[in-house]
Amino acid sequence: MNQTVMPAPVRKSVRVDAPPERAFEVFTAGIGRWWPKSHHIGASDLDAPVIEPKAGGRWYERGVDGVECEIGKVLVWEPPARLVLVWQLTADWKYDRNLVTEVEVRFIPDGAGATRVELEHRNLERYGDRADVLRGQIDSAGGWSSLLQLFAEAAAH
Amino acid sequence: MTYDNALAALADPTRRRVFEKLSAGPKSVGALARGLPVSRPAVSQHLRVLKDAGLVADRPEGTRRVYYIDPHGLGALRKWLDQFWGAALDAYAEEVMQAERRRR
């Protein structure tokens, strides 16, 4: 048996009442206004994450102390339809230049003045060799029943 | 094991069925095969992959083996990212709403 089975990516979607142009703008230029503040890499409190508006741009966060910490890069910059970011954070929220996973975000017109935003975080197999770190970091209290639910949700999308 | 294996193992639909059936409780190969449109040897093969991936474990019970879900082997990685992006996109949608309101 020598079959290659790729792990399913994490997929999420949300519908917003704004046209793709403005949905894209809030996602990128406005990321500092919605990115969860509880998640940050630097030692000091998070000031704002920044996505540089171009392919090859940096994706980093700035702490209130002014220190910048990398999150990843901008791989594809196609406003207002598509954005691909490189996510290089490990499960313990550290930047690792050798870890390269992709987050693709699509902004799809959905009726008058609305947009469906679809996010896919893929290449999760590249986390493989970090499983031990991960296990220490993440509470698995939800157990397998919530995992099955995740699979059901992933399948439904 | 690695999460690579765990996630890959569950990407196969038949293996996911086997795994889901085990969520109801420990079962033998024969019991698993009865509810699935695949042969017993095929079920055994799927169980071996799931076991190698750290998703299921087995133990002897009388003259047969029973299989059960290994509570320590599951895809915490997916759970983490799924929860993170769920919360992030909720906050994002809220901010789009606020931004639209400010425009009016």
C-alpha cells in the first residue's frame, strides 16, 4: 500500500454584507481591527498585525513596544477576489521559517452588496514533526466527539 | 506518530466510517465489517492504518481483538486551527459590519 492521502485542510466561510472590494480591504488593511488580540507572538501586548499589500510582502505583527514579529508572507495579492498568505507559526505561536503552510482567502460576490469569504488553511501535514509540541499546547478535552463534528463540518462545506 | 498520519488516515472515506463506528464503542473486526460494504480483510487493513496513525488502539478480549478510539491520538492541530479561524472570521465579519455602518 503506497497511497498518498493528504490531510484535509481547515475550511471556514463567512458571509458579510459588503461588496468584495470592501470585504477585502477590511481583511487586509483593516486586519488590526479584527485580529484576535489574545493571539500574539511578541513579548509585549499586540499593537497591530500588518499585511503588506503586495505579492512577496511581509505579514507581521507589531507589539506596543514597537518590536516586529513575523507571521509569514503574502504569496498571492489579487484584490478584490483572492489572497494567499503563508502562515509560519507553530502551535506554540512561534515563527518558524522552515514551516510553510498556506492560508487562501477568496472573496466571492454573494447577491447585491454581499460577499462570501471562504478561508482554507492547508499543508497541515507540514506540522507533522511538531506533534509533540502541539500535544503539550492544546487541550484535547473536547475529545473525539468534537473532532468528528469538525470533520462533519468540513465535509459540509 | 505524527499528525500527518492521523489526518491522512482520516481523509479516506471508508476509514472515516470505521473510525466513526468505533465512536459508538469498542468493536471487533467482524462487528465492524457487518455494517460496512467492504470485506473483513479490508476492514483489518483500514484498522491497521488507523492504528499506525495513533487514532485507534486494540486489546485482546477472549479469543478475538477489539478496537477502540485512542483518546490521545486525535487531531489537535485541526481543532486548534479550526477554532482559531472560526473566532477570527467571526471578529472579521463583525468588523465589516461596523465599517459599513461607519460609511452610512
